[in-house]
Amino acid sequence: MPISASRGGLRSGRKAPLGPADRVPTLPEVNKFDAGRGVPVATACDYKERNRPLPGAPLAKSAKQIKPLPIYILNGPTLNLLGTREPEIYGRTTLPEIGRMVAARAKSHGLTTVFRQSNHEGQLIDWIQEARMKGCGVILNGGAYTHTSIAIYDALKSLDKPIIEVHLSNPHARERFRHRSFVSMVANGVIVGLGAQGYLAAVEAMATLIKGQS
Ligand code: DQA
């Protein structure tokens, strides 16, 4: 009988006694399911776990069926102007070009990317929170929020997945206000001053971190 039908008592104002189907799931149980689609997903980016054959299952089939979660690559304010914004500092490669480069590099490791940019702090925080369930790690160029945002620091702190900070320029060789990074305080690694290539280095590092897990 469907759960709703077994709750006929609710309609008559009486609560039906709680059955096993009504039990509040524990957090680990909740994490095992993608709330939107109701399909099992990994709690962390347990790459090896997701690609380990089930007992008795043929290896090739198992490896094909279970895909690792994507790497979230998030870009902060004014990075949408890359290519034309102070090219002597940030280079001439545009953000969409970087997006294509990282997707190709991730693919070479059997990984995928979610590549996004926002000028808004809250939007970046929402995406970091999304990555808790749907991503296997975050590569973040927080732009100027890097140096100011305790809110992004807090969001990253609750992520519990690998974090790599990237900057096209080398903030330490620039104005003093760029020397402090709230992101560095929670990042596994930091890549600065390599231009667009830094994003590729970050994907390489992330792939190593992900595959080293579990
Ligand atoms: C930047 C460095 C930041 O200091 C600056 O505010 C940016 C870009 C970089 O990629 O070099 O917007 O994050």
C-alpha cells in the first residue's frame, strides 16, 4: 500500500502511528541520495569506491555505470571580462576558453566539470553549498572576494571536499590588500601567477586528490 494511503488517519484528524517508512532518515542516509532525483550518489567524491566493482559484477560494466561527481570550478567577480580586462595582468584568454580547456583536461582523467562565474557573493556561496552534494571538489578563483569574504570562507569550511584556490595573477606580488586570502585558509592547495594554465594545474591537482581518496 502506498505510504499516503496508509496515512488515512491524517485525513480524519488522527495521526497514524509512525511506521518504518515514516522514520526520519539519518544524515548519512540522506547524503546517500540525491534529493532531487532520488538516485544514489556518493557522499564524498569516493572515486575509487564508485568505480570499485560490486561483488560478482563484471568490472567493465561497473566502471562504466558509476560516474564520479563533477569538479565544481567557480569564478568570482569580474572574471567574466577576462580577455579584455587588464590583459597585461590577466592575459588574453577568455573565461569560456578556460572553461573548454578545463573540461578537456578533466575528461582526460575521466572527470567532468561544472564551470560557472558570478559577480555575486551569495551566488558563489549557493554553488559551494551545491557542491557539498553534487560535486567532488571545488576549484575556486574568488576574484576580489578572496581577500574580503568571511562568508565564502565559512561556506568552504563546511564543504568537506578538496578545495584548490586559483589566481591568474600572483596576488602576493601585487597590492598589499591582495596578500590576505580567506580561501587559502581552507584550501588544500593554492596556484597563483600561471595565468590560464593555472586552471589546468588545478584540475591536475584535483584529479590526484580525488583519486587518492578512499
Ligand atoms: C584574481 C586576483 C584578485 O586579486 C583579483 O581581485 C581578481 C583576479 C586573479 O585571478 O588573479 O579579480 O583572482
